[in-house]
Amino acid sequence: MELLEEQRETWGSRGGFVLAAVGSAVGLGNLWGFPYKLYDNGGAAFLIPYIIAMFLVGIPVLILEFSMGHLSQRAAPDAFAATGKRLEFVGWWGIIMGFIIITFYPVILAYCFNFLGHSIQGIFNGGQLPWAGEGIEGVEKAKDFFYKEYLGHTEGPGLGEIRLNIVLTLFIAWLVMYFCIFRGVKLVSKIVWLTVPLPWLMLLVLTINGLMLPGSMKGLAYYLNPDWSELAKPTTWQFAFGQAFFSLSLAFGVMLTYASFLHRKSDINNNATVIGLADFATSFIAGLAIFATLGGMAFVTAEAGNPVAVEDVVAGGPGLAFVAFPYALAQLPGSAWWSFVFFFTLVTLGIDSAFSITESVLAAIVDKTAWRRSIVLPVMSLVGLGFGLVFTTQGGLNWLGTVADAIYGTWGIGLVGLAECILLGWLWRVDHLRRHANERSDWQLGRWWTYAIRIFIPIILGTIFIWSLVNDLTTPHGFLKGPDGQWDLFGFLKGPDGQWELFKCVGLAVVISAPIIAVLMSMIKSPRNSGGGVPQHPAARAGWVSGRVPGTIALLLSIASAAVLIPSLAGLTIAGSIGTYLKIESIVMAIGAVAVSSYVLDKADDNGRRPSSLAQWAGIISTMDISAFFALCLIGMTSEAVDAARPVSAAENLSETSYAILAVVLLLIIGGLSWCFYRALTAAGRDAPPQSADGIIM
Ligand code: PFF
């Protein structure tokens, strides 16, 4: 069923859409974010939560966003409003998170432009690069160049002066983004034929070059040797899921908006899987390129008698792309060319991700207000640029890190994803979306997908949220376990000396204000909504309500379960076997409540009735109960885990486990992509009209 009759602009071809979505997903997050997050969070062990996040959560949610965008033909807020006005805020929440990203993401692009400029100069002046140096002193030189000379970096919360060199390239970045999208998605679908394959090609060249360097295997050991103990920390899981959502551009409304421009007959399920696999493959290969090259650098410097080990240069955050890697490339013959290739790759990777966010914010505003795109885009670009100026100051990098970490953190994008799945899953008929996607896809989703969105994904995301939240609150200065035994409600926002920490406060304020602003935005009357532009789903209008009695029972069970679990999370448990019995009782009640409410929803759906809202809320509460139970188990199991340093063995050669991990990951990527292409080809063969082989793809 199509919700809207009006004609909306569409992508020219299936390739144009897939490339645009891949262009959004594959960005700085893959080449710069993923490798250092993996390195910081357990090496190859990080791949476990990351693969779960990508494949068990990411791709099903991508299908959810694609089918919602495709069905509603609207940007995120209106698409959510189409499922019921009270859910519109979820769409705005993602859009606001996207807007936060659009203030700092182009600043990193601006750095790339500057470094690209230096590399081009290097090509013309005989290979001299301003950050190049030898040995361990050379590393200092590379650090000095980035932090002191280029950023004029100062520590602490003070902003200092605006750096004009960064402002200039930030302006260029915004200008390029503006010209890419000002003509609409038709032009975007052409631009991405350049901005997606080109960086892939260059990444391949960097990877092959890296792997051919002597010493590369030692570098890979840093990447692929697992440190399993990191899995006991909630932050590892938080970062893996945050990174997966960020990398797939998920829950920011971007994929939903892109799918709203998709042709009515286009495939959804297979496209989403290809996009997820392509994004995962790019991150993984980027890691190979980075660490193999760093291994080569370690070898070259050791040969020259001035050894620099990989851990001497690898630093978290921007240090990897703007200090370690440029330094490593400067050790190779033809260094200026290699730097050019690297920064050009970053620019082309980042630009289509950056404009995809702009497009989704733009489409959200235009769809809500019916204002002209040609006016909203320049105003929005100026506002984005204006906020971005904060990050071009001497203290800008500190603030950039604060805001970026907040997006990945407890209150960040994973929580938006949780809200998206649990609210749609229980308050709306997501099975309807499954049918919508199946009607036009190369292969069919089973009912498991509906349960994944309604129950399993919320449980996974909910567990991580609750685990992280309790962890935040019980850090040495959290309110539950103050160092001196005193309760301090805001302890987790303070430093070791009991002083308020501005970075923590602002980071939290930014992400907490997002849902509040989102609710306010959803309350603004829109000419389109009020005119009945976005019709409600028929289930919302159906008169018959079914499942009141079982709904009431499920609600009581879910509340009883919460009454045991919430105090337990706060550390208030009854000791001994009674306490254990109560917890087991509570999880049994929660599972029972989920089963009953889900049955009520399915039955109502099958009979074209409206499920009792008691069952809907029982479902939401009991799903969260189950998450709370898992979080409680994890807290109990991991409370002893210590923050161990990375094992020394990381510096040695690849272990057998690492080879096994490498083989499994490559199999996943190659096998997965081959399967998707096979399904696309067989589906195309099935659907093709016998007389013509043309134009069958859409
Ligand atoms: N997915 C992009 C990356 O990995 O760099 C970044 C991004 C794009 C995040 C679009 C969010 C978004 F809405």
C-alpha cells in the first residue's frame, strides 16, 4: 500500500541509490574511526560485538529504515508521524543527532583538505612534507606539526583563537557539500559514481602496498590479536554498537530519507544487506591497510637504527589519521604521492557521508514546513558552518572529541536506535513493513525479522544501555558508590578532585537536550500534517480493540518484574537464596509478559483489529525488564574485570586465533556479498519480461 499519492523525486537507478547509501555509510568513520576504536578496545576481540552490532542489529534496522522511508516517501520525522503522531519525536531525535554530527564532521574533512594541500605541495617540491621526520624524534615532529603548528592546540576547556587555516578549508568543505546536493538526489546519484569507487580503489592500492611492505605482519598483530578481557567492559560494547550505528548512518534518519527517494518497485532487503556488507568490508580492509603500513614503518625505522614501534605512534582519535599514518607514509619511497592518495581517499570518502547528513536534515525541515529547498539549504549550511567554528578554535579538538564521544556514549545513537525499534515494534504494525519490503525484494524476510525489531534488538540495545548507565553511575565518582561512601547524584560529572568537569557536563547536556528538542519539534504544527498530508496507518484507526484481558495480565507481570529488577540494579538486593529466587521469578514473569503481549499484537494484526494498548505497554516494559536482567547478570560477572594493559604479545606475530578470525571475517564478507549478488541476479532473471532484458533492475 502506498501512503502517498504525490510524485516524489527518485534516484535514477538501483546503482545510484545503492552507491549513495554506501557513500553515506562509508566515510571517515571507516578509515579513521574503526581501526583506532578496534585497537583501543581489545583488537580482534572487538570484532565480536562489532559483528553482532552490524549483522544482528544493523542490517535488520537498515531494512526497517529503508522500508519506512520507502513506504512513507517522507524524511524521518514525517515518516514516524505517519505511524502515529506521538512517535514523530523519534525521527527528530535522530535528525538532531545528525545535526550535531554535521557541525563537527566537516571540520575533520577540513583537516583532510589541509593535509591534502600539503601533500600536493610535497609532490611539487621534491617530496618534502612538513610532518616528515626520522626515528622517534620524527614522531615528535609529526605530533608537533599536527597539534602545535596546524591546530595551535591548547589543553583545557578554553577555546582560544579561531584558526583561519581551518576555517578556510571548512568553508571549502561546506561549499563542496552544498554543490553536491543543491540540485537534489538526481545529481547526488551521479556524483557518487565517482566518490564511492574512487576511494575504494585507492584504499585497495594502500592495502596492497601496506601488505607488501616488510614487517607488515607485525603491524597486523596489533590489529588482529585479540584481548578478550576487553569484552568484560560495557564501554567496549557501547563503542562497538555506537560505531556500527555511526558507520551505517543508522538512526540519524539518513537511510530512511534516502529510501524515500527510491523508486516504488525497488528492492529493499538485498540492497540493505549489500550496503551493510560493503560498509563492514571497507572498515575491515581499512584496518588492514593502516596496521600493515604501520608495521612497515616499524621495520623501516628499525633498519635505519632509529626504531619506532607501532605503539609509539598509535594514538586514539585524530592522532591515527593525522599523526601516525602520515608519519608512517613519510617513511616510504614516494611519500608525497602516498600522502596524496591517503588524504584524497579520506576527502572522497568523507564528502558523500557529510552531504548525506545535510540532505536528511534538509529533507526533514522541507517535509515538515514545506519551505523551499533552495532557501533552507543555504541557511542550514551557514548555521552548520557557524556551529562548526567552535571546532576550528585552538581548543576545538577537545570539544570535537567530547561531542563525538557523547554520540557514541550511553545517551547517544544506540539509545535512539533502541527507541526506534521498541516503539515501532510495540506501538505499530512493523509486520506491515516486512510485507511491504518483501513485495518488492529479491528475497523474503521471515517473521523472525518482526520479532527481531520488536523483541531481540531492543533487548540487546537495552542491555547495553542499562549496563553502561549503571557503569557510569558507579564509577569511582558516580552517585551510587561515592569514594567516601557518600551519595552524590552528580558524581559522575565530576573529576577525581570532586570538581565539576565541563567536558563531561557539556557532552551530556548536548545529547540529553536532543530528545527534549525533538519532542518540541514534533509539537510544532506542520502545514502538511495538519492538512492530513501523511495518513495514519489503518491499524491506528481500526475501531476494534483486542486482547484487553491478557494485556492487563501481561502489564501486571511486567510491572512486578520491574519492581524486583530496578532496586537490584541500584544495588538494593535481598541477600541469599530469596534474592536469587526473586530474580529468577522476575525474569520468568518478564518472558511471560513479552510472549503474551506479542501474541496479542500478532492476533490483532491477523484479524485487522487494534491491539489493546495495555498489551503494547506491557511489551515495552517487559522487554526492558529482560534487558535489565541481562545487564544485572553482566554487572555481576564483570565487576571483577580489571583494566588490564594491552598484552605484550600484541607486538609479536599474528597468532593462530588471529588467522582464524581473519579467515572467518573474509568468508563472511565474500560469502555474504556473493550470496546477495546471486539473489539479485536470479530475481532479475525471474522478473524480466521475456521480450526485453533492459530496465529490469529497478
Ligand atoms: N557513516 C559515516 C562514516 O562512517 O563516516 C558518518 C555518518 C554519515 C554518520 C551520516 C551519520 C550520518 F547520518
